[in-house]
Amino acid sequence: MGRLDVYVDLLIKYGTKLAIAILIILAGKFIANKVKKVSRKAMERAKVDEMVGKFLGDLIYYALFIISIVVALNTLGMRTTSIAAVIGAATLAIGLSLQNNLSNLGSGVMILMTKPFKVSDTVEIGGITGMVDKVSIFNTRLKTPDNKVVYMPNAKITGSEIINYSAEENRRLDIVVGIGYEDDIKLAKDILKKIAESDARVLKEPAIFIGVLNLGESGIDIGLRVWVNNGDYFTLKCDILEKIKEEFDKNGISIPYPQMDISIKRVENA
């Protein structure tokens, strides 16, 4: 019975501390989550950039959660100085093994400072095109036009060329169409001008440009350049291309395709 009493005493002593430590961690996680949400709402009311607000909210959450772990360890009897030493050593070890993640963290801060894009912008990064959905501590989430979700490491973003299609309100739409050498260039240009001028989505300024761009092997390339609002870009392009085909067919203008003439010469046996 004496040994059993010792075990019971140890269980009560350390079991209680362990239970308290677990409760502290759970409470810390709950509080950290609440503070994160409150801080985000406060930043929204202060009209802080959405991307910055989400990033700082994540930092606040992890900082408070780590503090709760430290307090829990202290409750178990570990001295604060010892905890600090352990955390320092662990941080060094983790830093050496997770250099990429630390690089992503630094790149995340860089993105917030330079602001090459914001949430809801359409961008192209490293050959991937999508809408910026969220910028977090280590990665940025993009949604592609076909509704795929891409998680891109922040370090890759800062090390890649970034094309922001939403940075400016207006965008130039370039369309190149080919006609045959036997077709009437002036008529083709007039048709393109009429199509562009008749669409209300085409902006009056800058002015519409129509001109011969290239004398190719199979035909003459004529360029049409118009300026549109960003939101109209894709649908306008599709509509203009369809209209060009219809009007060219009506007016007997051909759209050439690559051709190759092959001559076969028969050689008689000597």
C-alpha cells in the first residue's frame, strides 16, 4: 500500500500540473484565435490593406500561441530561463533545417512592403495565372481561371517575374488577323475599324490603331489595337474575333493558313 500511495501522490502532483498545462495551451489557442479575429476586424475598420491585415493576424496568432506554450511549460516546473534556452536552441535547429520556410517568411514581409499585388488582383507568376486569394506567412494562394487552387511559396514569388493584369484600370487588346495577298487591304482595314468603333466597350482614347504588321509567307498580317476596361478584356476579345470571321466571310476576304507546295519530279531510268 505504501508504494501505491507514492504512485497516487505522484499522479496527483504531476497529473494536476499536466492537466493545467494542457488547459493553458487550449485556452491560449482559443484566445489567440479570438485576438486574431478581433485584430483583423479592427484593421478592416481602419481600412488597412486586406492582404496586410491577414498577414499580421496570422503573426499575432502564432505569437500568442507560442507564449501559451511557454507558460504551460513553466507550469510544469521548467524554469523560464531554461525554456528560453531550449527555444533558442530549437529555433537555431529549425532555422538550419527549414531555411526555405524562413526564406518564405522574409519574402512574405517583402511582398507586404513592396505590394506588387493585392487580394483579388489577377496575376501571372512563374507561368501560372490566377487571382490572388490570400497572402499568408509562408505562401500565397492563387485561384486559376478554371477554379484550381495553387499554393505558391512566397520565396518563389519574389524570385520570379510578376505580371499584374489588374494593376491598371485599362488594358490594350491586340488582335492580329491574316488576309490573303489577293485580298483588298483597305477593305479589310475598314471592316476592322467598323467592328471596333461599333462596340461600346472599346474606349475612345487612346485611339484605335489598325495597320499592316507583317508580310508573311502565307498572307498579310493586319493588327488591330484597342483599349478596354480590364473587366471587358476577355469577352471583348472573343466577340471581336467572332465578328471579324463573320464580316470577312460576308465580304469575300480570306483568312489564310500555312500551306506548302510540293512538286514531284519523275526521273526516267537511263
